[in-house]
Amino acid sequence: MRISKRCGSNRRLLLPLMVLGLMILLAVVTLNWFDTESQMPLAWHVDPNHRKLVHSFVRGVLSNQCRPAFARKGVEARLQISSHVTDPFLWRDTLLTPEMFKYPPPFGFCDMHGKLKDVLNLLPAQPEQLKKECRRCVVMGNGGILRGLELGTLLDQFDVVIRLNSGPLRNYSKDVGNRTSIRMSYPEGSPKVWEDVDPELQFVAVVYKAVDFNWIRAMINRQRVVSCKAHHQKHEQNINLKKKGMKSGNVQTWLSDLKCKFRHCLLLYLTLDLFLFQSLWDWLFFWQKVPEKIPVDLSKFRLLNLEIIRQMAMDLLAYPSPQQRLWGWDQNVPTMGISALNLATYLCDEVSLAGFGYNLSQKEMPLHYYDNIPMTAMLEQNMHNVDRERALLQSLVREGTVSDLTGGLHCTFCPS
């Protein structure tokens, strides 16, 4: 298969900018964008009558007869062109098409054919598709609207429970339940403390940048990402790498120590092989700490087909095609939540949402159910077009394609 290299043709031109970019990146990632420690507790009260209405609505969704392929048909009715995704996940034996490599992550795997194949070779072949009964999915957002609704027991009754990023369960199960069928995340967003206990849970890895492949490969191989502090203790034993023949194990330890010593990276760049510097650069490109392990069996790892995100971005949200930029993103990257919604329509017959909706007029509402960040913090982010996503979700709820269990988008059960 011939893969287009247009999207990677300018990579060599960026090398002179790496030093400057590295310095800017360090400044950015060391800032606490959302400082949950310093937030004062937000007073949030849920009217008991409203809670009863929510519970009654969710029971109705669960008790109604399930409608096969209902959600997917509703979504496809919005597509002006045929853009069906053959399989939402990629497997060892997946046929890779040129369309998958047309755009860079998170819309495709442009210029990453080798990295993709390396990961796919670690994954199992696609399992046999068994005919299943009509299934209901609930996509669990992390919105503060979940706090105090006490929906946990009802949410656990859905056939498939999809959770996003590091949304916690411990201490919050009364509101959000304790079952997880799928946890969908990218490296920085994945749980640092693993609380999911279901042995059948599937972890869906999402690639947002090239370095994410390195982390995914390490997680599949059960190679823990050890902290800088631990490697620093080994530094004295591995400092003279050249005399030891630059063995691969020593190089890995040495690089890990370099990550802890950013102040020396500019000098090292002048003397190290480009490959070693690129590895250092890749590690620093994680904008916050990533988990050291994902404790699921190999058979439960899934790699998201980025056509799921591309379809949501370009075909449903009508964003323009992504344009290459030297730094940062256009505001055309769908949130994990709305991407998970599209995934859910391929996995389940009916799809419901819970914990969705950012109502900036309710400034006293917490942004997330698990912290005290105010709703106004959403104004500080510039990667996602929240207004356009809200409009699409509201439209899907109004027409009945998906159900909004918590009413944050469009409350069908609220008194008029």
C-alpha cells in the first residue's frame, strides 16, 4: 500500500525550532491549568423533586423495548456522503486503507505507518463477531451535573457503560455507579490510580500525537513507566555509557535520567545522536504525567480507529480539514465525550448520555462531579469548540437519536 507523505514533508524543517519549542513546552506543562487543590468547595444542592424526575426518566429508558441499530441509523441520516467506518477498532489483521493515513492524529495516522504497525503487531486479531442481543450504551461524561443525582444503581443497569479518561469511581459510585465496560482515554488523561475492577473491561487507547504510540506500546508490553526519581538513583551506576558500549538498556536508563534534568538538554543536543534527542523530545511532549501501567489483559486492549474522530469532526460537526501548524491546534478537535458518542453508535443499538452539558450560566455548578473547579473554567480552554458540540448534541437529543439522562443538554423530562 502506498502511503502519502505530504503531511510529514515539513518535519525536518521543524528541527531548528525544537529548542525554542522545548522551552515553551516546559513552561506550559509546568503550569496547573486546573488547580483542584486550591479551589474552595462549591455548594451544590439538588432539589429532591428534580432527582425523582431524573430517576423516573432513566427507569423509562431502561424499561422500554430496545430498538436495534437505532442510534447509528439516526447518526447516518445526518451524513451527506458515505463515510461508514468498517470497524471502530484496529486489530493485528486490520486492512489499512489510504484514507486512514490522510490526516495527522487525532484524525488519522499520517506519516505514522511504522508506529501503527508496531502497535498492531502486539494486538490480537479481530475476534469472531457473535450476534448479540439489542444493547444499550450509556456514555458517562464527567460533568458536575451528576453530583447529587444518585444515579449510580440505575447507570449500572445499562448493557455497556463507557467512561472517559480518568473519571473516578471510588467515593462517587452513588452518583456515577461502579461498573465500567469500556474506558476510553489518551495517555495523559488515563487513570493514575486504577479503580475499575471488572475483569472484562476494555481499555480503548486514543492517539492524539506520535509519542502516544510509545506509551501504548509500553502499556501493552507491561513495561512500567518508572518515575524520574527512581531512575535518578541508578544514574551513578550508568553514567559512563560510552565506555560500556552504549548498550540499549543503559541508553534507556540514561535517557530517563535526562528527562529529569531538563536544564542540560540544550548541551546534550550538541553532542547526542539525533535519535536520542528525538526520544528525549518525545518524552517531554507529554504535557502531564502519564500512568505507569494499565492493568488489563492484552485481549482487552483496543486501539481506536481514528476515522471515528475524523467522522465526528468533519462530517458531523462540519469542521474544516485540519491544517498543519507549527505549534498548537486549531479549534477543531472533538472532545473525548462526543467522540465516545460516535463510537457508542457502532457498538450499541441505543445510546444514552449522562453527565454531559456545560451550562456557563450556572457558575456555582462544579465543572466535574469529582472536584470543585467552577464551570467558568471551561472558558479557559481553546482546543474544543464547545458551542458547536453542544448544538449537535442538543439536536441529537431533541430528535430522539440519543437520550440525555441528566438533562444537561436538553431536558425532555423537566417541567416546561
